[in-house]
Amino acid sequence: MSAYYVRSIGLITLLFIAIILQGCDIEAMNDEDPGDDEPEDRDRINITQQEGGNIHDDFAAVSEQIPDFGGFFFNEQGTPVVYLQEPSSDRTNEVRSVLEEVWGSDVLSRSDSPRRSVDNPQIELREGRYSMRDLVVWFEQLHNVFEVEDVVFIDLHEQENELTVAVANENALGQVEEVLGQIEIPREAVTLTVTDPLNEDSHTVRSAFDTQRGGTQISNGSGRCTFGFTSFLDGSWGFLTNSHCTNQRGTVSGTTFDQPSGGSQIGVETIDPDFTDCGFLGQRSCRFSDAAFAAYDEDVEPAFGGSYPLIARPEDWTSPSQDQPGPLDIDHGSPTLSIRGTESYPFGGEMLDKIGYRTGWTYGFVFRTCTSGRPVRDGSRIRVNGSIITYRCQDRATYHSNSGDSGSPVFKWHGDTVTLYGINWGSNSRGGVFSAMWNIREDFNIAQQ
């Protein structure tokens, strides 16, 4: 099993609300009365009670019943694909039964969307060289390569039935080879690649709003980010954004936030989970998410559409092939999307969207899941208490993102409703990187213990 462990605590609930972008008519957007409802009268989304493991834990659970299982994802057409060391057509029903037992009866239809219709999905079985039981164990050992400073990320790449180590330049390849020679992982199971650094989408819609909604521009006094989503935590209404949007990441520094930049103060940071021991190399520099919570000031009101949290709906979106920002103007004929639930993490190949104040509504496809990586700021590795930080089990998708989109919600679009998957914190030339809901819950569980 993976080295990640599920931690549980008593119920603390969070409720997510709207995301909005620049260029909108404020009066037209303020047509939902938040009312006087207490949190228990709303459809709440629980963020601190962890349910199940992360994707590696669940891959391992499948392996307990199918020992030669080597990975599960969706291809470009949305077809569910499963690696087996011994694939044969008569095993399809066996595989389907176990997948549905671990992930639910709707697991094969998770690739279906208004943009990519997948009717009656049929599993494609592929031959894989390695079992997931081995890959999960090897992935934990692979963290040793982080002793090489220019390692960007590592990945259990289930879409290729292998492991990946990505470095920032070719000079680091030899150093990684030396480390791989010292750990018990078959060399042929690891692909080395050179990639762009993972840049934080740091400080960059810009109107002021009477009731606070996610996706708007916020400021900590020295920089700008995106308001993520409203929540109810420890008896206070507030909102989540990225930890790196506070004055000091991983520490409650009392950062105050204005909306928009230079506008009225709306809240104060009250929860920002600490970085902890990674479990390798003695570093105290790891977290599962880039997330922090700020409690609203007393005179600030959250907004609801009926009983559901809202996301503002721009007029259109841009696809991964366009590699450019989406529109920022709100669709006033249908100005909002309702958040009707969450998913703990994505599968490879799922289509996800993000809305950020800088680049608007963009969507793309998940191409790496549960990677461990180290972000950069202005080309330099980021340190906390003298140690380079590492974010564990982060997910990446090909949606367009840029500086200022930090804190943007990442979700699956269903038409008028969405399912929340996490919050965006960075990007490179391949797309965005985000902390999934599992990761946010894990960090907040740790912070509350």
C-alpha cells in the first residue's frame, strides 16, 4: 500500500460558493439573496472528514483483488483503459466488477461530459509490464531522487504503466541515474524526461462585489490571487485560496485580504497547515495541498443561489488546443454554475475545467495524477525553514493557467452544474497543476489534530 494514510477527525464542514471573473455587471450578478440561513440549512460539502484513500491507495485496493492490475485511466475518446499483465477478453467482467466495487457503479462513465459524449463505455484491456502493487512501492522509494535539486517531479504514470522522473535540465540526468542505481527499482521501469519547471501561478474579476464570490481578484496587500470558494470552518464563514497567496506559506501569519486589489478588507487568514516531515531525507518541507483558510470580517456576506454554492459563468471557454486565456465577461443570460458535490481526485484522461480571474474559463485533460513535485518562484526553488518544499500527490491537466489564477477552482462541468475537484496553484507549458479535494482534506485534518 502507499505510504499515505487516511486520518479522520470529528465533523467540521465547509461550504463552497461562487467563483466569478472580471468584466461582469455587478448588479446583474447580485440577484441571489444569501438570506439568513445558518450553515446547517445549506447543502454542505464536507472538507475535513476524509473518506477513502488517494488514487494510489485505491489502485492498491484494486491490486488486492486483481494482482496483475497495472493501471486505470481514460483515453482521448473517453474509453476506460485497464492495464493487466495477462489481459484476455474473458477477464472484462472481472475487471469491471472490481473497479465498481472500489470506485462505485458510475466509475466507467466519469469521462462522459457535454463536450465528449461516452455512451455505454466498454473497458479496453492492455498488456502491462508491471503490477500496480510493485509500482506503488517503487514510487515511494523513488522519492529518494529529490536529493537531486533539479528534479521537478516524480510520477507513478498509470497511463503508461511506468514511473517517471522529470528534471529541469539534462545536466541532472546523470545525478538521477546515480540515485536510481542505489535503490531497488528496475531501471527499465523508470522513464527520465526534461521538462519546464512548475511555476506558481502567483500574485496578479477585478470589480468589487457586495457579496463575496469565488474567482474574483483578491489582494494580500503586496500581491494578487484568485478567491477560491467560500467555506464554513471552526464556527466561521470564510474562504479558501492558495497558501502561497498569504504572507507566509504554511504558517498562520494573520494575512488580511482585500477584494479587489486595493478594495475593502474581506477577511483574515486563520488556518494554514504547516509543512511536515516528508518521510525521506529528513526534510520538513512537505504538504499535500497549497491551501489556506481566511475567516470573513463580520460585515462580509457570502452569496448563495438557493441552497447551492455558485460559480460565475463566463460567456465561453477555451480548449487546450487554443493555449490562450478564455473570455472574462459573464454570461448574464445564465450567469452561474451550481456546485452539487465533490470528487476526491481525478483519473487520468478526465476532462476538467478551471475558472480564474487572470485567464478565465479554460478546460483540458488530466495527464498526470498524484505526482510529487517542487515548484519554483522566479526560477528558484522555494524553501520553508531552509528546506526546499515538495507538494505530494498533485494532479495536472492541460487547461490554460497563468499568474493570478492561484486559488482558482478546478471542476468537472455538467452543463448548469459542476463537481468540484480542487484548487489550481501553478502551471507550465503543458498546463495547470492543482491540489485535489483529497489533498486539501488531508492537510486540514493534520492541521486540526
